[in-house]
Amino acid sequence: MPQRSMVTGRSQEPRERFTEELRRLRKERSLSLRELAKEVGWDSSQFSKMESGRTLGGPEVVQALDQFYGTPGFLVTLWELALLDPTQFKEQYRRYMILESEAVNLWHYAVSTVHGLLQTDGYARELLALGGAKGAELDQQVEARTNRRTVLEVDEAPPLRAILAEAVLRTPLRDAQEWREQLEYLLEMSERPNITIQVLPQSCGLHGLVSSDVMFLRLLDGRTVAYVEHAYRGELIEENGSVEQLQRAYDAVRDAALSPAESREFILRMLEGIPCESST
């Protein structure tokens, strides 16, 4: 029997939760499957199979539904969790991903790699391949991860402050062109009004987050939770005292980081150091 949240009554099993949300969103609009198909542009049988759990659909149809229902990134996140092997994800991480898609404010500190919401396809591919994925499985994982970027690209996108340790920008991809595209993408995203990107120089020395990636999520009910990742494990932290302690460490990192303008100049210098492709 699927596990259900004691608070919402919704399934905590990724596949069942995905189908539940599809049914709920359509019923809230008082739409039949045929009417939904007419609005979104897919065959009604496709939506029937998705809502019954016979198929998960592809990223294009899920993204179209996210856009139609005004839930940017939410359905894509549930789809990604339903698509991938549930044994790969502990319950805390599944819950974090759902909370991330619903958050109204995000603050992140990256100690070694670019966060998934800011990764290009090439960066995501090389990083995910390190976990052993390959072939069609790797293609699916890359598509699922990069589709989550839509949460930052819509009109009502939540604000994101991303602080990158200098080591993140000094750890290139094997493919110089892919690395160039990643740095260019960071610059592009930094120009969005809802995104602030800062660089923490190595010269700042030791600090409270020196070995930890952390993402803070401000939720609709006003609470802030944190997801902390170390080398081989992650932890969702909801207890107020622990979250406040992490926030103080984050504030100190933010104060020591380069300004957004200085950070753009730093990334530009990294770009200038990448050899250009030969024209011959």
C-alpha cells in the first residue's frame, strides 16, 4: 500500500504522487480528458494513460502540462522522481525535490559543483555519468535534470541567490567547449532579475560551510528548511535552531563573497582562459 503524508493525505510514493497531482490539477480546472487534450495539444488517450499510471509520458508533455497549469517545475520534478529508480533516492531527498519546486525563495552555496538548476546539458551529462549512468538511462537523467531549470525561467520564478566557491569555477569539464558553454550560461543566468550569482574567493579561508553544499528553501507557509549535502550523503533539516545556525554561516559566506558585478568579472576571466577552438 502506498505511503501517505499524515498532513496532506497525498501519496509519498513518487509514481503514485505524480498521477495524483495530474488528476487533481485537471479536476480543479473542471476539465475532461478530451478538453485537456484540446487545450494542451496531446491526444486524450495519452493523458488517460498518465493519470492511471500506465505511462509516465515524456518530458515534452510534462513540461507542457506544467506550463498549462501554472506549476513551473513542479510536475517535472515529480516526473523525474517517478521516472528514476526509487532505490536511488532516500525519502528526505524525494521530499526536498518536491519542496524545491514549490519554494518561493532559494539560497544556495556550492562547494564543489554547479547546482542542478544552473547546469547546462553538457555539465549535467558529465556529472551524472560519474554515477555510472550511460546510454538511454543517462539521456533520460540529463533531460530530467535540465528540465527542472524551468522553475527559474518563468515569469513568476522564485528569487535564487547562488554563491559558488572559487573551486567550482576552477574545476572544468573534460570538454573545453562544454565548459565554455557552462560558464556562459552562468553569466546569462546572472543577468536575470530573479537570480544573483556570487563567487567566494579561496583567499577568504576557512568558514562554516567549507565542506558542505547547502540549499535553503523559503516555503509558502513562511518556514525555511535546508538541504545539506556532504561527499556521500544529504540531509533535509527542518528544525528551526539548526536552520538558523546554518543561515548564520551562509550569511558570513555571503558577506565574504565578491559582489555580483565582481563575480561576473571573475567568471569572464575564467572564460578568457579557455582555449578557443581552432578554425582549421
